[in-house]
Amino acid sequence: MGRAETNGASADDQRLLEAFRLTRPVAVQWTVVSAIGLVLCASFFGAMYTLLTGTSLHPITVTVGTPLEMAVTLAAVTVLVGVVVVVHELIHGACMARYGARTEYGVGVAYFVLPYAYARSEGASYTRNQMLTVLLAPLAAISTIGLLALVITDSSLVLVALAANAAGSIGDCWMAALLLQYTSSVRVAKLPDGRAGFGVYGSPAARTIRPESASAVAAFLYGSVGTFGAIVVVLFSAVLGSLAFGTGNLVIGDPDRLWFLLRHDLHRDGFGATVEVGIPLVFALSSLGGLVAVAGALGRRWLERS
């Protein structure tokens, strides 16, 4: 959804420790993770709603209305997400302005893969903590206000907006995770060659996380998100298969046990369905997938060294 960019002047007396560019592989990875993250974030905010109110948003009821009703709903979701995107970028820009930068706004499509909006600063450099504020302020502010609105309104549209904002913040979180590998002494500015992206400048001693540890964390995230995506695809395929070759009703696991995974019940009038997902099992399986990915990464590194 949003991406904070910087085109400021680099510190010539400091070493370039790391360069970040939005390459095609990164654009593809952000697109996939954002798509999967939309479902994951909706589940997270649903769980937060349950924690704060004591009531659950589950089961989810999907009702098929008239074409006009569906068009109105789609338009409402589109407008709401558009408003969230604008607010997201304005918060980026306000933080940049707070640190003395001039901000430009725009939209683009990275490598014909990843559509994005951006707030970009010209002639500015930032400390690590300033850049972290710029990157994470929209996610923190919109999530906090949106969660309060969700509790008050009990609206599925607010849940969609919250999930869209969080999923669209994947790029911001990605860059923040990169910066957190360094101490607060580093600065963030444009790359020496002037190309799009940013560089991290400072002393080599400023890196606080060993590359091996960072690789293990990355492997866990890739493995858990990939496993979550695979579960979503399998469950969606199972529902489609049941609709095509069965009754459309489907239960996977025991709804009264921890190993419950999915329940899909068609309404008797044929104009909707009820869907309930076993969130604890989904998260447990996703975490297991992350641990398997870490074990695989460590095993490959051991074989390479051997």
C-alpha cells in the first residue's frame, strides 16, 4: 500500500553498510506476502476484537445479495481502502516534515507487479530512529484508531480497512526490520549512485545482529507465512471441491477440539454460507512451518561449511 522513500544526501565520512533497492524479486515477495498477510491480518484484528470485547467475529457469514447490493458493497470497500491509503501516506509525509524534509506524493507500479503509493522526501537524511518513526507511524496510528472504531462499530468494513492497511505496510515493516539490525548511530540517506532506494551509513561496528541470526529470523518468517498461505489455498480448494462435487458443507477437524481447522455450512435458502476457521491450529501449523524452514536453512549452511 505505502512505501516511504528517501533521496537525501549521504554522509561522505561514513561507510555504506547496506543498500536497499526495490528489485523485481523483492517486489514479487512483497506482493505475495501482502496477499497472504491480508488474511493473516484480518485474523489478527479479529482475535484482538475478541480479546477486547469478549465476543467473537466468528463465524463469518457470507451472504449473496442482488447485483446492486454487491456493487454497493464493493464500492464501499474500494472507497474505504482508498481513504486508508491516502491517510497512510499523509502520516508518512507528516513524519518526514517533522524532521525537516520536503515531501512529494505519488503512485506507481513496481516492475508491473506491485502497485504502491508513496511519500518521498528530497534533500533529507534521517537517523535510524527517525526513519523507524517515518516507516511505522502509519501502521501504529491507523491500527490503534481502527481497532477502537472496530470495537465501537462492530463493522466488517472497518476490519477490512485495518487488514488492508496492515498488509499494505509489509514493505515498511520489511525496511524497519533491516534498520533494526543496526544501532541508533547509523543514518539513512540516498545511495551513492543516486538510484532509487536508500543506504544505511555508519561504522561497521554498528551492526548488532549477526547475519546468521538475521537469516534464521528471515527463514522463520518465510516458512511461517508460506505455510499459512499453503493452508489458505488448501482450505479454499477444499471448499470449492465440496461446492463442485458435494453438498458445499465441509468440516475439517473437531469443532470442540484444538485440532479444529474449518467449518463451511451453506445456508438452507442457498443465498449465503457460514465460515469458521480454527485460528489456534492455523497459527500452530504456521509456526511449525517456520521452525522447519529454520532447520532447513541451518542444515544447508552446515552442509556448505562441511
